[in-house]
Amino acid sequence: MQGPLIDTLARRGVTRRTFFKYCATLASLMALPPSAGRAMAEAMAAAPAASRRPSVIWLPFQECTGCTESITRSHSPSIEGLIFDAISLDYQETLMAAAGHQAEEALHHAMKENEGKYLLIVDGSIPLGLDGAYSCIAGKTNLEALKEAAKGAAAIVAMGSCAAFGGIPKANPNPTGAVSVSDIIKDKPIINIPGCPPIPVVMTGVLAHYLTFGTVPELDKLGRPKAFYGETIHDRCYRRPFYDQGKFAKTFDDEGARKGWCLFELGCKGPVTYNACATVKWNAGTSWPVESGHGCLGCSEPDFWDGGGFYRALSRPADPLKMAATAAAVGAAAGVAITFANRAKKSSAKAAHETVTLADLEK
Amino acid sequence: MNEMQFLTWVRGPGLDIAIGIFLLGVLWRLIEIYSLGRKVDVAPGRHRDGASGLHTVFRRSVPPPGMIKRSPVTYIGGYVFHIGLAIIVFLFEPHIILIRDLTGLSWPGLPSQVIDLVSVITLGAMLVVLADRIKNPVKRYLSTFADWFTWTLTFLPVLTGWMAVQHLLLPYTTMLALHILSVELLLIVLPFTKLFHAFTVFGSRWYLGKINGHRGVPV
Amino acid sequence: MSASLQKGINALKEVIDAPVASYFNSCVHCGLCAEACLFHLETGDPKYTPIHKLEPLRRVYEQEYTLLGRLKKMVGLSKAVTDDELEEWKELVYDSCTMCGRCSMVCPVGNDIVYMVRKLREGMAVSGHAPDGIKGATKRTVEIGGPMGLKWPAVANVIKKAEAATGETINVDKPGVDYLVLLSSMEIVNYPEYLEALVKIFKKAGITFTLASDAFEATNAGMQIGASDIAKVIVSRIINSAEKLGVKYVLSPECGHAYMAIRWEGPNLIGRPYKFEVRHVLEVLEELRQKGVLKMKDKFKEPLILHDPCQIVRRGGVLEAPEPLVQTVAENYIPIVDKQKWNWCCGGGGGASAIHTEEAEALRAKAFRIKKRQIEENGVNTMVTFCANCRIVIEEGFDHYEMNTQLLGLTELLAEHLED
Amino acid sequence: MSLEDIRVVVDAGESSPYQADALSGNAPVLLRELAEHVRQLMAAGEPTAIDLNALPLTPADLDWLKATLGEGEISVTLHSDGESTLAETACPGVWWVTHHNESGHVVSRFIEVAFVPELVKAHPEDVKTGLEYLESLIFDLS
Amino acid sequence: MNAPQRIVVDPVTRIEGHLRIEAETDASGKITRASSAGTMVRGIEIILRGRDPRDAWAFAQRICGVCTLVHGMASIRSVEDALHRAIPSYSIPRNAEIIRNLMIGAQYVHDHVMHFYHLHALDWVDVVSALKADPKATSSLAQSISNYSKSSPGYFADVQKKVKTFVEQGQLGIFANAYWGHPAYKLPPEANLMAVAHYLEALAWQRDVVKLHAIFGGKNPHPNFVVGGTPSAISVHSSSGAAKARGGQDGTAVNMVGLQTVQTVIKQMKDFVDQVYIPDLLAIASFYKDWGAIGSSGGNYLSFGDMPEKDIWTPDSFLIPRGVILDGDISKVHPINMDDDNEIQEFVSHAWYKYKDGDDKGLHPWKGETEFNYTGPKPPYEQLDVDQKYSWLKSPRWKGKPMEVGPLARALIMYATGNKQMKELVDYTLKTLDVPVAALFSTLGRTAARGLESKVIADAMQGMFDSLIANIKAGDVKTFNEQYWDPASWPKSMKGVGLMEAPRGGLSHWMVIEDGRIDNYQAIVPSTWNAGPRDTAGNSGPYEASLQHNHVLHDPKQPLEILRTIHSYDPCLACAVHVTDPEGEELIQVKVK
């Protein structure tokens, strides 16, 4: 393990063992084979240490600040570690000191200074309804702000399900006409990091990857990094064996719930949700939704808000009863109508009957 | 439409439509068939134990003497795949939840490993039955497009369900959606094809038992 | 002559009912009925699969009584039934179906196939696609009195012989007696011993009976050909006569379809129950045996097997009577594997024995191999039965295969060994 | 306050939720896999590792596995970015490796098959730094 | 001197969401009229219509990711309230109430500390000035006000070095372009350095605090809830030898290990508040006593109350009481009647909405209606017409009066109703800072109240945790009421209100349920009370009123004074934006010139 980065780290007191351990754990989190840990360590160690921290601009649109809050929960790397050592966070409304005019100025300065090089992070969806007036910053619509900032960006990270897929503003009936970043920007590499919010370590992990290698990680067809979104929650869930045994919690505090049985019947969306919660867990590995007894909401999947109810088991249909009653009525009516037609037909056949005589046996 | 939207559609509107057509079809067809009626037999009947419609409904589930030997594949294959289907449909936990949510009725299920095994056996039995339909001269002679079609529509739900659980070929979401879609197709065609025997078999056996029972012959 | 396709279709439309609809919807094309049909088993030809024989009826049902069928017919997916097709089906519906009903016994979904064949024949008959042999028999029954063209004098002759042999007087057209005894033409011609046996037994039991000069013939070719109106005319002769004479019972002879016609179809043809009761001769004999009236002076020694005629046993419900009667008279009765309601047809029932085309006779000969095997497998030289039609067909079979086997009628056998 | 003294009985029954009924049956298979890896180590000197987090194992499975493999002679503790333990099992060459983070949570778990786990070896670059340090100590003495 | 002018601050940063302030000043630079505008809308209440009420919490929770817990909680309570109104026997298990209180408590302390250090401090602390500090002097300063362990000269030297390297690299990042050097910054360099050090400490500390949410709710931000209790079953199986062998890790996160973590977190919170937050607050406040006379919202305060000892339907058992204070008169606390149509109302005469019966009437939230009616300028725009409609926020009023909600309101009502600890704390603070009681009604008072409240809550949490453990020990592990879980078992029509005190103030979610589906959903959130525009009668909202109270801008181009007062409210704008009606068709036709 040699290279500029490892030297830099060594100067900061990070031993090669620590670095190796970090890589092994990262590989495990990313569901890569153990051998990948070593390969990763070597590749990362050899990466050049940048003289200037890359510029990162974070634009908030129709959001709830949950994504920003989430990234502050990241342990390794931590947000302050990123800000002081790895990136230059030049615009981030929730954290930045400047406001109003000065904030705007900082944004424009950073965009100009780092044109073509900065990483643009977007959280929140973009409303297209009402010519964009549903969300404005500094009198400017989100659409306009996004297009302007995207122009000079090297790549865009759509942080959270709103930016990646439209999220909650896009939920039925989408009152503001919200869309995702990739619905608008077509000419830049976009990394989607969905989740409501995304897992902190996934956010910083993907940033670390991009900043270390300068490349977009391998993405799935929804634009999500495969390393973290390659497998379903269900595949990696510690409760999976209970699913296999057919042991299910029936309410939130029954015997099964206490024993950690599968939450499928309580509406868990783990089987259809690609995310890393089951392996990475939340808040420094403290717990994660399924471990804390609530089924997965499926928040890293497009349109999970309209998936039919969070407590509805995946195998359960939406609302068939009305339809069924109508169909049954129509079916019965059709049946009765045919009955009358058939009766009439049979009667007329009987009426047409002439008593058969021997003569009727011959043509 | 992405895979989650696909799944959502098949679970929601898709299933609604399928169950709707199914119910509509079943009622329509049942009325269409049984409203044709039957003349009362005025010949004085002969009474003998075991000679009745009800007896026949059950008795016909057991093969007549010597017939298993004559047609082992039809009988054993048929039993295995019918019983297998019943186990999979009614004793797989996710299916029970579905039924509970639709009807409020529920019962304990079997471990998924057992269901898994049953699925494989069922699929095997269905393949054997298909091979027999191709090979056996009588069956081949009788078979029409509808026979191959309904076999496929019965086979697909089992296959896709099994593949979804096993995570084969396609992502679980897509496979689950395909599974539900295949079930919906099955529901839709059931009332209008020979699959409707699932309903009329009881009427047919009952008529047979009653007509023959009137003459004192338990059949 | 006035048979027509249109009349045929109309007849089918009249007879299709809920059981038919249920049966056609239940069929899964499993082919098991073929395993119960002796014509398929002995030829291996899948066209003899019973359910396939009903194809014209199925299409008429589908096209006339189902919405989807009507639509299919409209857009040309389902073709109308034609005269050519019915002509082709003649062989399947008459030559190769004896209405034995064994297929109905095995169908896993419970389809009563023979019930439907009976209905299909209604259409076949009035569209002019019935075989000439059966048409002739029908014509003779209606015009002359019996399928073989026999008239009363021939019966009177048999009566005379029987009186001579037994020394008893046989009543003719006598009102107020217990039984009106019917004969089948075949018994009159080929097995006159039957009447003698009956006289002996009834005398012993103290039963009074009569024959009727206007209603001696039990058979009903109208039913076999599938023309209910004609069957009604034929059966009405018996009913009128019996009710006129005021008998308590009408005795059906050893003839399969005769029993079916009088006992089960008759009331439905005239649309009401009779004022008398119809009993099969074996039912009466078994009752007498149980009362101890039937005492044997000796027993038949040779090993023998029993052939249960389809229309009397499987289709007619006379299930228990035959076996104890045989055991009473035979010392070496060997029960066969497929007996009683599972017995195999002789191959000539349902009117088939009346068809005398070369193909039909060749087919019957092939089908007979199943009876031949039963005899050979049990190593016997004697077979007993109680249906005149079966007897003729089986003897033809013996001749064809040059078998040295003896065929007996059960009533005669009993009479022969009866205590004096 | 300490929670050590909580003695709450929730289960009426004898069995704990993670005993026999919680075994998924996935653990015994791992033993075969391990045997194969050990053979490979002997034949080609090739070390391998199994990422236990990547397998559908219940806590009971892990307990079973750990108990079955037993304890060996050596255990190493690494203090770096949280504690890591590398303990040889009763099968020499098979190491049970657990990494904790700074707040003490388990972040990853491996079974390594190696003569010496990779992490234990000192890296030449670090040894070089160590040498420099030694030399500076000697220099200070003089 | 300055000419009269209009100053626009947009975006207001270090808040949640999108807020715009337009202020008009006279020649002296004094603000004469201020207008507060919410500029983003998502329509979550429209989205909620027709959905399963049990799902509503997840949607409502996404109103805000900062006060991530409160909307979920209020939403859950609105469903439970509806059930309780319809079926009086309906109740929530005791353990669930305690767990909820613990989660709310952790949210308060977490939120208040983060607000103070990360969102508010930079209005008072000059980061650049910290570079000039002497680490040794800083260490003495720190040790003089607290016994916090990290106070060595070396520690402060390290922090200073870190900041120095950072500044010298020339990439200031989030610290770029602020009002550094503005004369309104009055702290000495040492105090600035101490505050910067604690800015970083607090970032690390907060990551541990939220573990409490992770254990009970699975994650933070946006932990999970469930109608009728809490989602995580308690799995403490002392009978299980295997569980013990694994160190108490059992079926769910609420096991021995999890509960131990909760205990640790509670201790960490209390220590940080006692040793860092409160000392820093008092130290910094002592330099800004003049702000005790600036930024009063007018004297009306409202609190719905929270943290029930018994249950949410027994306000007498609340740790934080319910009531209203009018015109700064803390001798009288007025009761609130939720069901009275004339008490809580929302007005839209200056908001981009339309009422069916005219925009000048107030509507009770159960009867609330909302139809988008954007009449503002077509973006991009320079200025809003503040005489007309100018915000996506409605104007909530109590008996027609604007109300300030939040820590100050709660502290005053606790004080007024005789909470002993709060009384002591307030008196001690006034004495320490040597300011009159009137200084409470100000920007300074608001910021101080937040700190004092944190202490009260952090102290109370240990007791809550102890009673949870006592319950578990006694064998009570019930956390969920499964009766009436199925909406099919509900009465046909129900309505309920979910009340709670969010860290930012009184929060209420109003739900009307028909046939087990949401028929109407209205959320009146703290920032709507505080940041809402003028009402029909022309009464300013609290933000506006505060800015109109004694604000003289030193430099209109650097309106630091505006930020100080606005930030003292801890704005949460996504929360505040408020939408319901689904008649969306007309919206598309709105064309703005």
C-alpha cells in the first residue's frame, strides 16, 4: 500500500492497519466479496491526494431538510471531516453562515471559480406547475436555479428520493407538478442516492468514492450506486430466516414481534426495496427500521408513497371489494339474460317439434 | 413503467380487474349452465345406499378399481399436481394473508421450504402430464389449442411464483409482478375455458350420481 | 321422406339440458373414458374415445346455449354442424357405441357420457343418419309388431309348445292376474325354453300370469335408434294392454334394452308413472329364492362364469339378484374380475347388433375379444347370462372365433334344475 | 443505573427465541466451505475470508458457529478506529475476526482462513517508519 | 445616513426550508415594516387526502426533516384522538407513552443544541475573530464557566490550528461570505474560539443523541411510529441464556444493549447541556444584553402542552402545561378550547389561497379549506407586493390574535403556572445577566428560554427512563394497542386533533376521517403561527412584529440584525407551508404576468 493518499493519511496518524480495516468494513457494507476489501485499499491508497479540496454546491428545492440532517449523522467520514478535509462545501443553505444577497454571491462565485469541476448536490424535487412559482429561492424558480447550476457541474448527485425520483411532492395527485433531477437534466452524469432520507454512510460513502476516484460508481438502471443498492433489504435482513420458516409477527408487540420474527404481514416492503439498511444500519450501526420493529417503507424506490399502504402486506391487493360486488352483479345479470334467451330458444325448438314418424328417419 | 409501478399496478387495478372478470364470468357461466334445467324423472326410483348425487361428488375423487394401472400417468400426475396446487395456493403464508385480507378467513400455513419442495414437485408433475398429452395418442387426438393454452396458464403462476421466491432470472419485484399477472390471466380465462371444471365438476358429479342413483346404481 | 339436418339440430336443441351443459364444461380432455371403452381398447384407435363421439352435440350446445359459443360461431371460430359430419359420426354414435355406460363409470369429473349419447341419437335419427339395420328393426316393430317381423301366430305357437312340454295352460289376454309376461322376439325365435321355465317356476310359486296378444313384444327399437316419439308408440302398446288387463305387474324378460325401455324410459315417454309396477324376471326369481320357493333338485357341475348385461345391471340397477341365483344352481361358479356394474359389454348392445354392415360386424368381432379373454382367463367352457340380445351377440362371437363354449340363459338354467 | 439486574421474564415457555427454533440451518454448510478453504490454504498458501454479514445468519446461527469452531490458542486485539479482535478458533488457520467502530458497535465480521491474518502483519512501510523512530531514540541516547 | 429603502433577505439561510424577508426601513435604518414570506409549497395535505389514516404519519413527518419527529407524532395523535373521541375507552399503553416522551425529549435537546450552535451561533460568533484568540486564555475562560473536560489549552490550540489551515487554504466553504467583522459582533476572540470549538463538539455529540431515536424508531432522521403505540416490541428475555451470552442482544433493538445505549445517551445529553450549552449560552448572552430590549413579538404566547405523565387526554398531567398568555401578562393563563370555531382559526387575506366564502374570514381547521391562488409576481422577481397576498403561509390566530409559540411561550407558561425548576432557572438567568423581567420578551429571551427548557427536559428524561425500566421489571412489556388497528373496525365518521409541543412551538394536526380514509387534513405548525403574514385585520405575524420592534440596521447590505431575530425563532419553513384542497384543476390555468 503506497501512494500519495496513504502518505497523507499516515501524516495524519492513520495507520495502514486502520485503513485496511476501514476498507474491509466498507467492502462488507457494500456487499462486495472480502477480497475486494484489499483491492479497494490498494486502489484508494494509490489515488493522488488533491491539493485543493473539490468544490461542492448543495441546492435545496422541494425538500424537508431531512437529507441535510441525515448527512450530519454520518460517522465515518463525518460531515465535519468532509468539510475540513475532503470537500469545500461552498453552498449549503442550512449550514452556511452567509444569508440573502451574500449567500447568493457565494453561490455564484463558487460556480464561476470551479466551472466544469464542481459537484452539484440537489435535494428536493422540482415543481413545474404554475411556471415554477410553487418553490422560489431569491425570487428564482427551482427549475431555473437547477439548470443554471447544472451547466457548470462535473456531475450531479440527486440526494434523497425527492431529487432522485420526485419523492413525496410527486405523490398522488402531485399537486405542484414535482419532478426529479433526471427528468430535467439530461446531459450530465447523475448519481441517484434515494432514501427518505438516504443512509448517512451511503451519502458520504458515495461522495468519498467520487472524490477519491473522480468517477461515477457503477449504477443500476435507476441510477443508484450498485454497491449500496444492489440487493434488497429482504435479502440481507437478519429476520429473513424467519420468513423462510414462515414465522411472522402479527402485531407490533406480540410474541413474534418480541422474538424478532418477520414483518412481512405487517406490510414490510423489504422484498421489493433495494437499499443497504440491513447491512449498514442507521446511526452508527445502532439499529434500523426493521430491527426496531417497523416494516420497511420502501423509501429508496420510486413512487413508494403510492405503493398501496405501509401496513398492507405485499401480497395484498388494493381495494377489490367494490369491484367484486359490481362484477358479481354484472355477471349475474348477464347470466339471467342468457337464461331468458336460452329458455326462449328451447321453447321455440319444442314448438318446432313435429312428432317423429318412421318417415322422419329417412332423408 | 418501472418494476415497482408494474407491481403496484398488478397488485392494485390489475387484480381488481382480474377478480372482477373472474367473478363476473363465474356467475354468468354458472347461471348460463345450470339454468338450462332438467326434466324430473317420473319413473319410480329404486333406493339403495350410496346411490346419490352427494356420494358421487366425493366417490369420484377416488380412482375406480383397475384404472390406476391402466392410466398411471394421468392419475398420479393429476393427483400430484392438483394436490400440489391446492397446497401452494392455500397453505403458502403470503397467499393466506391475501385470502385473509380479501375474505377475513385465515389458517396456519406451511414452512416455505415445504412449499418450495411442493412447487418443484408440482411443476414436475405438470411437465409429466404435458409430456403425456403429447405422447399419449388419445390425449393428443383430443387436444385442441385450448388444452395447450390452459396448461400454460396454469403452469406459469407456479413457475413464476417459485422463481420469485428463489430469486431466479429476474429481480424479485419483477418476478412477483409477473407471478401476480400470470395469476390474473388464469383468473380471467378460468370461467371461459375448460378450467371452469373447477366449478362444474361438482355439478357434473352430482348429476351423474343422481341420474344413476335414481335407478339404484351407485356410481 | 322428411328427415333433415334442420330437424336434427332442432331435436338436439330440445334435449340439451343442464347436465349436458355441465358435462361439456367439465371435460378436461384427460382421455380416461377411452380406457373404459371396449371399442377403443380393442382397436387402439383414439377416434373411439367416448367423449369424442359427442363432438356434434358439444358444438350445438356451445353454439346455441352459450354466449361465447354464439360469438365464436358469428366470427367463424366455431363451424356449424353439417350433414356430412353427422354421416361421418354415424359410425361413432351407433356402430361403436353400445350405450354400455362404462365410460360414465370412470370419468373423473363425473360426466354421464351415455346419457349424452342417448340424446345425440335423437338428432341423428331425425336428420337421417341412423344405420339402416336399426331403421329396419324400428320399422318392423312399428309396422309388424316386433323387430324381427314376428306376429302373434309365432307366439301362439311357442305357447302351444310350452303348454305341451309343461302340461299347464298358459293364459292369454286374461285380466285380473298378477303378471303380464312380455317376451322378446329373440326369445320367441331362438330361446322358446324361456317360457317353459317361467311356467314351471310360477306354478311352483303360485303366481298367476297372462300374455297379451296385442302386447307380447318387449323390445323397443325406437329407443335404440333415438326417436322418442316412436319409442313412445311402441311402449304405449304394453302400457295400454297392461292397464286394460289390470295386472299388478309387468314382467320384463331377459332382454337388456327392453328392461331399460319399459322400466326407466317408459314413464318419461308418456309423461306419467304407470298404474302397475315393472319387474325384471331376475328380481322376481331372487325374491322367490329368498322365500325358499326355488329349490334345486341338483346342480350344474361344470365351472361357469356370468356375463352381466349392461342395460339390466349397470344401467338398470338389477345389481344383486343375478349372483345368488347363479350360485343356487351352479356348483362351480367363478366370479370374474370385472363383474356386476364393472362388466364389459358383449359388443352388440344399444342397437349395434342390428347393424349388419361389414365394417360394423368386423368391429363387433374385434370388440368381442374382451369377452373371449374373460372366458379363456377363467378357463371355463360355460358362460351364463340373462339377456337375449347378449346371447345372440356372444354366440356370433363364439362362431367367429370358433370357440367351443356353451352359453346358457339363467332362467332356463334354473328351470332345468328346479325341484319337481 | 445499571441494567445488569433486569430480570424480566417475558417468555412463559422454556425455550429462548434464539435457540433451536432460531437456527436457520445455514451455518453447518459453512463448515464444509471452511474445510475447502483450509485445504486451499495448505495446498496453495492462498488465504481466504468469509464475510459473515453477507450471509443470512441469525444471531443463533452465529452463536452456534462460534461455539462449534471453539477457541484456539491465540487472540489479537487491534486498537485502531475502534477495537478489532482476531481470535484463532480451535481449528488452527481459521480466525474469527470482529471489527467494532469507535462507539463499540460491531461493523463487520469475518472468518479468515490464513496462517496469519493480513491485518496482524506489520506493513514494511510502517516498519520503516518504526526503524526511523528507533534510530531517533538511539540518537537521543547519544 | 441611509435613505429609506426596502431590504430583501432571500434565502434566509440556516433554517429549514425557504423563507424570504422583505423589510422597509426609515432614514435612520430602523425597520418600519417587515413582511415574512414562505416561498415553497409541496401540497402534502392534498397528497394525504383519501389515504389510510394509519399511513398519514409518514407523509406528515416529511413535512420537516429537522424537527423530524414532531409531525409524525402529531399525526399519530390526531388518529388516536379521533378514536378516543369516538370510543372513550381507547388508550395507549403506558410504555408507549413513556417511549414517546423519551423520543420527544431527545428531539428537544438535540434540536435546541443544534439550533444554538449550528443555526444561530454564527449570528453572534465571529469565526474569523477566533483565529486571533489565545488558546491559553480560552482555556481559562472555559474552565471558569464550566467543568467540561475538553478545555485544555492544547485542545483549543488544535481547534484553532484546524480553522487556521482551513482559512489559509482560501476555501471557506460554508463559512464564506458571511458578515465577519460586522461591528454587531461583540464577543472577544477567546469566546469566539470557545464557541467554534463547541460548534464542532456539538456536531459529534448530536450524532450520539439520535441513537435514542434509532433504537425506538429504527432511524433518524424520520424515525418510525405506529398508531396505537410504538413499533418496536420490547425484547428483554432474561430467561434466555443465549441472549445473555450475546450480551443482551435480542429480537428487536429494544433489548438489554439498546436500553443501555438509551441510558448512556440520556447521560450524554444532560452532561452536554449542563457543561457546555448552558455555560456558553450565559457567557455569550452577557455580551449581548442589549438584545433584551429588541424583538418582542407583542406579548401573546400560546402552548398546547406536552409530555403527559398519564396520557395526552389528561392535560393536568403534562410536564409542559397548556394555555395562553395575553399582552405579556404572566399573572393569568387562559384556557384553550380546541372545538370552539371562534378560537383557533386560519386567515388567508395575505396568503396565496382562496376561501369559498371570501378571503377575509377565518376558518377553524376542521372546516379548513385551501385552494391555491397564486397572485404574486412571475418568477424571477425582485420584490413581492406585500400589500396584497405575499406568502404560501396562512395566518393562524387565536381569538383573532397573533400568537408567538415556541420555547419562550412554553417557558413563560411554565413560569406562570408555577413550575419550580423553570422559575428557579429563569430567576437565576435574569440575575446572572442582570436584566429586568421585561427582557424575557425579546430576541435574547427567546434564545435563552430555549437553553433553559433544554435543561428542564434533559433532567426529566432520567425519571421517564427509570419508570420505563420499572415497568419492564414488573413484567409489563405492552407497547401497542392492537384493538381498533383495523380501520374496518372504526366508526364511519370521526375527527381528531393531534396536539403537541414541537421544539419550535405548538403544533396541531387536524384530521377528518370518513369510512376509514382521510377526508380532510390540516396542519397548523409552529412556524405558521410565527412566520405567517398579516391577517385580515392587519395584525402582523410574530416574525414581522418582532422585526418591527426596535431593529436599527447598521448596514442595510449586511442585515445581521434581521437574521438574529428571525433565527431566534428557529424557523422551520417547509413545516409552515400549508395546503389542502384538491380542486387542483384551476391551478394550471393561473398565468402570472
